[in-house]
Amino acid sequence: MYGWTMRTNFHRIAYEALTVCNAVRPEALVRAVGLAGLRQGDRALDIGTGNATVAVLLAEAFDLQVVTVEADPVMADLAATRIAASVATDRIDLRVGTSGTVLAQIAPVELIVAIGATDPVGDGARAPEAMLTGLSRLLKPGGALLWGDLCWKGTPPDPLRQLVEMNNTYATHEGWQAAARSAGFGVALAEVSDEAVWDDYLTTMDRAARDWLARHADRPEAAGVRASADRVQTLFNFGRPHLDFGLYVFLRPNPA
């Protein structure tokens, strides 16, 4: 579809093995999107599409017109393959670039999906309220933001916070909801993934990377894939007791 030729990386290998690129199940996403009050043909923006599972779900299950964004060309190649195989491929527009560039090109939509997205607004905003406020401007009145991200279980050790928050800043489960209300949203859904979902997510990624390494130890990418797999494994072995994954539906009110 796009004709890219490129080396693989850990996330390409891991996300190809995953259904959803985060610790959340597709059925939870379907239930969450169902709370948004969408109609056939409404427009959605999916930021950080990864393997495009969410974009395909929005188009196939809800008959939405979807603009989906991916900054990493390696991941965009995987997304393009999945989108091309979908029966709803004509309703999915994959944009390869940073979120800031793409967001500047589109009009407000009825639904925004940002699940585990790095720099979702594209303006360098990192704090929870700032990110949510930035995304609210891209929603039509009455629109919905499906947000998913890490959340802290209380106050984490400083070394862990520094490692995890190299890109975005995170909140507790209650803190994400408070940030949404401060950004002008109502909260329609707030839940955390259970331990079985976490286990499946982490085990699937690690197994995919180790299996790939066993088959391709002589590939030039192998050292980088192994280093990334080891880093992710170490991070979550240390951080798991302090982390949840939260899924939220935030609603932008209609003006009175």
C-alpha cells in the first residue's frame, strides 16, 4: 500500500502479536465507544494507531469515518497492512506524521481516541490536564474522548516515575478523572484493567520478541530488539505493583 522498505523494531514485533496495543481488551473498547452516542457516518480521530486495531474497530463495528495517525513509519506500515485487509478500508484514512501536524489539518470530530499515545496533542503538552484540554478543542460540542493510559497506584518511587514519565506525565485513576473535569469534560466511564489483562499484554509482547529473536538472531535489528525487550521487561517487573491501566470516556458538553 505504501511501499516502505524498512527494518523492524521491538514495537512492530510486539504490536503485531497483540490485538490492542495496550493493556485493554477489544470488548472493553466496544463498550466504551457505545457510551459516546455516535451515529453512522460520524467522524473519529484515532491518535497513535499502532497496529490499527482500534481504527478498524471504529470503522467496522460503528460505521464511522476514521482519520488515524501514526508517527512511526515502521508501525504505520503494519497499520496500513491491517487497514488494507479490512472490509471498511474505504472509511479509514491513515496519516503518517506527528499528531501536531495532522491535527492542524482536520476539522473537529465527534470522537477522539487516544490510547497510550505519546504527545497526543502535538504541542509538547505533557501534563494530564493540558493534554485533555488540547484534545477538547478538536471535539465538536457533545463529542467524546476515549482516553486510555497508565495510571499510578498512589505515589510511585521517584526512580520509577522518572523512567515511566520520560514522555508523558501520568496521574492516578482519580487524578485522570479530576484532570478531565478541569478540562471541561464530564466523565461517562472510568475503569482500570484487571490483572489478567495486564498479564496477557506483557506476556504476549515479551513472548513475541523472544520468539522473533530465536528465529532471527543474525538479523541486524536483533541487538536493538533484545535491548528493548529487556528494558520493557525490567521496567514492568519493577513498576507493575505501582501501575494500573485506565480506560475513560470523557464527554464534551453541549453549550446551554
